[in-house]
Amino acid sequence: VFGLLDGSLYSAMSSVAGHAGSIRRTFGSQKLLKTENVWLLNPQFAGAAIMPSTLKYKEEIYFFFSELNKTARVDEEPYRARIGRICTVDEGGIKALLADSWTTFMKARVMCGAGNTQQQYNNMKQAVVLTAQDKRAGVLYGLFSNAWGRTVICAYSIEDIDQAFSTSKLKGYSSPFIGSRPGMCVRKNSTAGGHNDIKNLGVIRYHPEIEDVIRPVGVAPLDLPTDDQITHAVADIVLAVNDEHYSVLYLGTDQGKVLKVLHSSEGVFIISQYSLFHNEGPVLNMAIDSQKGHLYVGTAMEVQRLPLADCSRYGDTCRECILSRDPYCGWDRSRRKCIPIPPGYNRSTSPREVLVQSNTSIFLPCPVRSFHATYRWVKDNCVKNYPCLFSGDFCVLGPAIDTPLKEGVFRCIATEDGFKVEVISFRLVNDGRLLAASLASTLGPSILLAMATLWLH
């Protein structure tokens, strides 16, 4: 695994032919560093990812690998999956301790299986990370196998991983930390030296592993309705017409198929399945070009290119287009076709922004266009639903104990014969100001509803 960041080259080399594996900075203006030999046990690397931060000195790199499990029983697999992490500002230790080694390397065990049962997948074959550009939020998708070659996908919250590295106890170390926590990212020019810093270097030298175990979202692997073995995975973040980001996974199989999978808080859904190749064989490699909108898929014999927004395959009706649940696609009313979402479309279809003063109540109206449909409200694209208060021809969302209407995106969803459509959405922004007492008592909540209602027409 190789990566160039800010002029520095980072490499993760797997253990081969008796040579110990390592994570190194091998080129650049910063000090060249490496892992200590005892930190990694015959590692086999599956990927790496930069963890961005608005504070440059907190930028990290995560490394994903499997390593030898020295304590494995006869009936256990000899591997364990790991996440390792280093800070990019790391400049090594002192002459007597970790002089040419990382002072911020930490690692954690990654579990992929059904809870604490013996049905675990301990060999990480591949890792794919989707993150926002300016913060440590996102998802890690890991492709794992077990001793019998069975493969599954587990998803992990980047925020959960970050929290574990920041707060977990260190394995084998029970004393309280003196001063700053060992292994943390600190400013390059921060004052160093002294007894506490030397002690912290000793702690991280002998106890780089954290106690917390990284467990998947939903506790178990993704519930994919297929018996095919997965050989390769790539992922993309897609901004759909409802102004929400969705994860789309492309999974290559041992039969030469490609599964296009939507992953959301509601679970997984296979959008489509492709059989692309004349000669059946396992998918060995895939690459996404999000800018040009293509997926490249390769076997030992062939390479195929597939459009990410393959919208024409979903039929000729709005219903078929929407029910495909493909976030790359949308229904064009004027052309009566399922088409790729044009660039910049979301800027004109974003939720209507409403500034909310601190001491006011607000009611959100949703026009009822069909009395055969059921209407509900959802907040921030979560699974939880909020019921309507019907007022004339409107489904109204009002404030309650479990629905504080202060901040967030609220969407009105109509469902009829299993067909879902977003009717209207609002983005509430708390501007922190108080509405003047006389004005609030004069207008009251009812006029806020009326004003919003007039705004919709």
C-alpha cells in the first residue's frame, strides 16, 4: 500500500518470505519513520486511508491489515483483523527512545461477525473508506473471509473508530496517564521533553494496542441476499435528488458478476446485478472514476467499463425509476425518462431553509395531494417517523417532546401502493436570537404556520 501526502511518501509493506512487515514514511521533508518490529506480527495489508481534519496537525492515516494471532487455540483462526493509525505530524521520539520510529502508532482489533459468537471473519482482504472532505465522519467497508473462504462485508463508523483511539484504555497498561494521553496528535512545534514525555514514549512503545474492539454497525455483517463469494469491493458517495448522501457499493464476485448495492440506515438493497464478461471468472479488480461517471471492472481475461448512472435499465415509468432506489438516477417529467441526475441539480432542489428563533414554536405544513396515500415526517434521513396532525389539506408537523423543531432537515414522505415520494422538505436553522416578546405574543404559532403555508403556493 502506497500513498503520497503533502510531499511525503507513506508505505505499508506486508510480511513476505520471512521479512517483517512495516509502516513507513519513506520520502519527504519530514523525518523518515517506521514501526517497531514488535508492533506488527506478519501483517498482510488490505488498504489505507487519510483521515482528514480541519486542524492540519490532527490529520491521521489509517492502515487496515490482518496479522498473526499468537494466542490462537488449535480450533481458532491464526489471524486477527486490525486497524493501525499514525499522525502525519509525527517526527519520531528522542535519541534514547523511538528515535526513528512512530510515536503515535496505535492499533485496534476489528471484529466482523455475529456479535460475540464463534462465527467470526478474521481475515481482512480489502478496505474501502468513504469520508467527508473536512472532518472524520464516514464509513469503513471491510471485505473479510473466514477459514473456509466464505466472504462478507462489514461496515464501521469512522466516528466510532476515532472515539476508540481517543478514549480507550491501552492493552496491558493500567496506570493513570500523566499529562497528555500517549500517542495523540500534537502540534509540530509544541513544547516537548521532560519526564512525562519520556514516560509517554515508553507507554506507546510497549502498549500500542487499545483495549476497545471495533465492532460493525448493526453488530453483524451486511445482510446481502446473495450466495456468491465477494472478491473485490469499491464504494462511492452519491448526492441524491433529496439532498442526502448515500453509500453505493459495487461488489465483484467469483462468478464474474457485479452487484450494485445501496447502503443506508435502513439496511442494504441490491439495486442491480450485472453479468459483464464473455469468459466467466472471478472479478480481480475494480476502480471508480466518479468525475467521469464510470466503473471499471477486470477479470484475468477482460476489462469492462460500466456507467455509474445506468438509468435506462429501470424501465419507462416514473414508478420503476423511483423504485430502483438508484441515487444516481431521477425521473425527468418533461422527457418522461429515467435519467442521470444533472450536475448542480441539488442546488435548486435543496430543502427550504427556515430560521427559527429560540422562543418560538413552529409548525411545518405538507400539502396533501392524495387521500389514498399515507403521510409521515422524517428527520435527518433517520429511520424514526413522526406522525401528521391533519389541518385541512395539510399534514402538519408540530413541536412535541420527542420532536423539537429547532434544527435539522425535516421531510414529508407520501406512500401509496408501496410507492414513496418526498412531497416537501425544510431545513430548520436555529439563529440563536429571541423573537421580540410583543411580536411573539401577537403572532403566535398559528401565524407562523399560515406564513409557511402561503410560502408554498
